[in-house]
Amino acid sequence: MKKYNIAVVGATGNVGREILNILDFRKFPVNKIFALASSKSEGTKIVYGNDKEVTVSNLEKFNFKEIDIVLSSAGSNISKNFSPKAVKEGSIIIDNTSYFRMEKNIPLIVPEVNPDDLNKYKKKKIIANPNCSTIQMVIALKPIHDLFKIKRIVVSTYQSTSGAGKTAMDELFHQTLDVYKNKPLEPSFFSKRIAFNLIPHIDDFLDNGDTKEENKMIEETQKILNTKLEIFSTCVRVPVFVGHGESVYIETEKKINLKKAISAMKKFPGLSVVNENIDGGYVTPDESAGEDDVFVSRIRVKDEKKMGMWVVADNLRKGAALNTVQIAELLIKKYLK
């Protein structure tokens, strides 16, 4: 089997470290692996997988001429600045930031949902990884859309602090301790207290009242499913470390057969159905942490064309790192043999 030289950009972050672990766990055909980050992390040792170690190199000084695939999770501005250089030097980029997602000639891929769109990567040698909340929702909805054609989605997300990075997780940790110590709480990263609270605000506000996070879910879902269906999204940050939850309501053009819907969801790759109408007969974000699948519970149908469900997933794995690696696996299977 052919092996590939891989560079992980943003290797010291939550998602970058997870990518390294998943590459090792899934036995990705790696020849050489390079961990890239800012100059302040240069020389840092990262331990990953089964006692493997890699030394961080400086992204700004790195030569990509030997790199086959770049897996990037270092922020939009960094992707904007280094990507043209990496592509020019011969690399293919799988980017986990929002910077390239809505560009017309750059595919936005969830391998279980729209694998055929990957062939568009040849135009710019860049592939975009969707937003974490978008990924888990489209995996849950794809089998329903194929059967009954969704025309409208209303989704409320409950997103963990790890989706905002290590600093956000640290703020939740320290604020939680301060509550029990009766210390005054001073929000720093978040606009308001995150411990024992909910914040209905993720990313910047747009002129129409949506936030950028909500707009990402709308536009990305339409692009991935290749349809301009109506979507209303509300994104909420919650005091959880890992794992996103979503309450999803849909309306369809065709009458929904609940048994057929659940059967299709059970057969869909990467999707697990835990749907028992008993205490504990559902999956929570806590239980999704460390798991690869997206989990669906609380499935209900009303008035034949209306359906509701609860969707959870590990936002660092399937919502980011795992999906990135799966795109790379699909890329080498279909195009880089």
C-alpha cells in the first residue's frame, strides 16, 4: 500500500491533537508525519497514539514540497495565509476552518453524505471540512431527506466549550471552581458567565440578527445537501466540556413512515439510533465523548410530515478531527492510488 507524507497544521490544539491520535488509531498509511504550529510552539514534543512522538515545526518556515496531504485546524486567518503556498508546493489541503467552506469550487464534504462531491477538489486542491454542528445534523437527516425530501429545518444547538478551544474549556473549569468557593466570577473569553449558565450567542452577530455560527449551519447544510431548503438555527453555548447536542425539527414534502425512517437511520453509516421511550433511553453529549458515531434519540412524528429528534456527537471527533481524516481516507481511496 502506498504511504503518504502528512502535515497536521494546528497540531498543538484540541482538534490537531485528536487528528494525530485518529491517524494512528485508524492506521492511516503514513510515511512521514509533521506537526506544525506557531513559532512559540516550535520544538514542543507531542505524544499521540500508541506512545508515538512528534516534534512541532514552525508553520511559517515550513516547506510543503514533500507533503502529500495537509490536515489543517489552525484558524481561518492562518488557513488564508499558508494555503496558497502549500498548494503551490504540491500539497492537497483538507481544511477544518470556515475560510473555504462556501467557495464555489471547493467541495464541502461529509463522507457518509456527499462523497461524490469530492471530485471537485481537483480545481483548487483544497477540500473543506464543515462546521461541527452541521456535520452531525446532516448525517442524521440525510437518510430522512433521501426518503421523504426535507423542505424545512428548525434546529437549536447545545454546543460544548471545546468547540471554542482550550481557553474556553479552561474558563468553564475555573468558573465552576469559583462558584463553589464563593469567589466573584469575571468572564474573560465568553461574553457572560459560562459556568451553570447558557449563552445564546456563538460567533459574531450579523445584520439580520443571526450569528455567524447560525449562518454557517444554514449555508453549509444547503451546500452539502445541494438544496435551498428553509433552515432556522439557534446556536447556544452550554457548560459542557465535550459533546454537542441538537434539537432538530423538520418538515417534509412526503408523508413520513416512522418505521421506514428509523430503519433507514439504523442502516446509515456513522449513525446510531438509541430511541427508547424509557428513562435513560437516549444518548447525551457526555456519552458521545470519545465515540465516532452520531447518535439519534427522541424520534417523533407529528401530522405525517413533521418530525423531531435529538442528535448528539463528539464535536472534536466526528465534528472535526475524524471527519477530516475520513475525507483523507476517501481521497486516497478514490483519487490518489
